[in-house]
Amino acid sequence: MQYVVTDNSLRRRWARVNEFFQSSREENFWVDINHYLRRLVKDVIEIGLDEEITQYMQTLPYQRTPNTNRLDYRNGYYWRNLDTTLGPVEDIAVPRSRQGLFRPSVFDRYQRRQEAVNTAVCNVFLRGISTRDVAGALKPLLNTTLSASTVSRITKRLDPLVKEFHRRPLLDEYQFLFLDGITISVKGSLKAKKILILVAYGITVFGKKELIAFRIANAESAPACESFLNDLYKRGFKGENLKMIVTDGSKGFIAALEIVYPRALHQRCWVHKLRNATKHLKKADIKPFKADARKIYNASSHREAVNAFKNLRKEWHRSAPAAVNCIERDIDELLAFLTIPIKEQFRSFIRRQIRTTNIIERSFREVRRRTRPMGCFTNYDSVSRIIYAIFNRLNSKWQEKPLVEFTQFI
């Protein structure tokens, strides 16, 4: 293949760049350094484009050759802008060929942003900034304005990361598993509808907290929950180190646990149980009833908790039989957390963490904070991107902050 020597052209163009550099050494150079750098970037890009089309044509500008040896002909320039990490570079002269076959390697066709800009947008989005606020957060750095729709298109680059998150192998190192769901609105064919995000949250044997997985479901049904847990099992979470699974009392998860993780202890959430029990009480009775129930889950031993429940039943079985029965029918699952042997100095902290699903509800508060301004999502993919972004940020934050108390079991 023939290569065209363009030393003279390069020298001529670089001389202009050096001349610009020399002329820029003034007192106000540092006032707006990005302005000068953008001019320099524009010159460098145009130099590269001119050299690329010269190599493509195999002829220098204005060089005459026999028609039989010509691959194509120059056809002037067109101008385009490019957003870079230094700000917008405007009116870049891009050479074009008569047949339209020349494709520069500096940027793709229709590309309006440098890859580094797209990466910055995705990173800011992953750190918890909403789609609408990303543009404002990056404007001082990029000196350009990005619309919310542009940010949404850029964040579609996260879709492969979302798929990787759903398919990644799991280590069988979780000792506590918390299961719950959160509802989100998504546009349907005729109107908005509620969907459920099933979420698995784990604490490893090393005390590390992690939002393990999530899945979009239409309801918290037994088949949906079983499919969700089976996916965890197939990816490596066999449950060999699993001490307990905590749920809010969902019938779907309870049925699925008996199939996928039948040997794990099941703990029902005290907060959800008391919420259900107090629905059967008069308003004046709620506070004293909760005070008696507090003696049950704050007991130092399983036997003491059973005695505390007997006292509650004796006190309330006549005035609030439905509330008492609500607790009594699930008393074994409510007291499961008291059967796990724990060193005394860490007992209070660990039991407080595992007797409810509050630990996962705190993560849901972050989800609601991000999704509330959006109102209704356009489709399932946009939901997955937001949930992944939130989970990725929380997992990154927890990576270096393990719960040391959860490594201190007997």
C-alpha cells in the first residue's frame, strides 16, 4: 500500500500551534486556561483529520494524479461541534470526500460528545445525582448544558452493567439474608401501573453489608419469589453459611423459602407484625400494648421472651383478642432471633439488627428519595438503571465499612 509523506504539512500545522502557544503566554493566560486549551484541542483535531483524509486519498491537497489511480476526491469541509472534558469545541473543520466514504477516527458519525464526557455523566449518575440534576452538576466543569433527555440517552450505556450485575456469580458467604419489596410506578399502555421490586440484602461472614440482587415483578407472589431466590441459588448462593432469613411476613417469600432455603431459620419482622396487630386495637390501647410487646423482643433469652408473651396474653386476651392472636400465631418466627448464639458484648446490637427488616428499609428510603421526583417511569429499563445506580452507590459506600460485630459469633 502506498503511504503519502506529509512532513511539510505537519510542520506547517504544528508551526501554527506553536505560534498560538507562544502568543498565549500573556498575563491573562491563566484567567481562562480552558479557552486556550480548547483552541489547542481544535487545532490538534483538525491536524489529525487533515492527515487522515490525506492518507485515505493517497494524495496531497491539489496533487494531480491519473484518474485511474484515484480512490476518491476531496469535497471541502463541513463544521461540527464536540463536547469535551475541557468544554465545547466549536466549528471543527471536518474534511469530506465526494463519494462520502471517508470516516474519521477521531469521532464516530453523529457523535457530539467525547467518550470521557459520557463516562463522566454516567459516573455522576451512579453517585446518586438524579437525571435532571446531572446537567447542573457538570455544567461548571464541562461548560456546556446537557438536557435531561440527553442524560437519559447517555445513561443507557449502563445497560450492560445492569445485565452484568444480574448475572454475576455470587459467593456463598452470606450469613443473614433480608428479603423485601418496594413498589414503583411505570407507564403502561393505557395508564400508569404499580410494579414490585423484589430485593435481597445480605450480611456476609466478614460483616460486609450488600444489596445482593433485585428483580422486577408484578406481585409478591410465591412463583415470583421462588424464581428470584432460585436465581440466587444458581449463581452460587447455596446457603451453607446462612444463619437466618428475615422477611416482613410476605406469604410469597415464606412459601419460596421452604423450597429454596428450607434449612435456614426464618425471622419475621417485629415492626410489620406490630403494625398488623395494632390495627385491631383502640387508639388509646396502642401505646400500652406496644410497651408490653417491647418486653418480648427486648428479652435477654428465649425463655424470658416466652414468659413476657404469656404476660401480654394474660393482660390483653379479653380486651384485644385479635391483636394477641396476631402475635401468637407467628410467635416462633418472631422469637427465632433469640435462638442464635452470640457473644454477650455484641448480643444487643446484633439482635436489634436482625429482628426487623429495618436494615433494608433504610435502603428503600434512598430509592424513594431518588424516584419520588420522577413520579412515573417510562419503562422497565429505566427502572433497572435507577435501582442499579442506587445499589451500586450504597454497595460502594459499605465496601470499606463492615459491621465488625457480625464477625463475633461463638
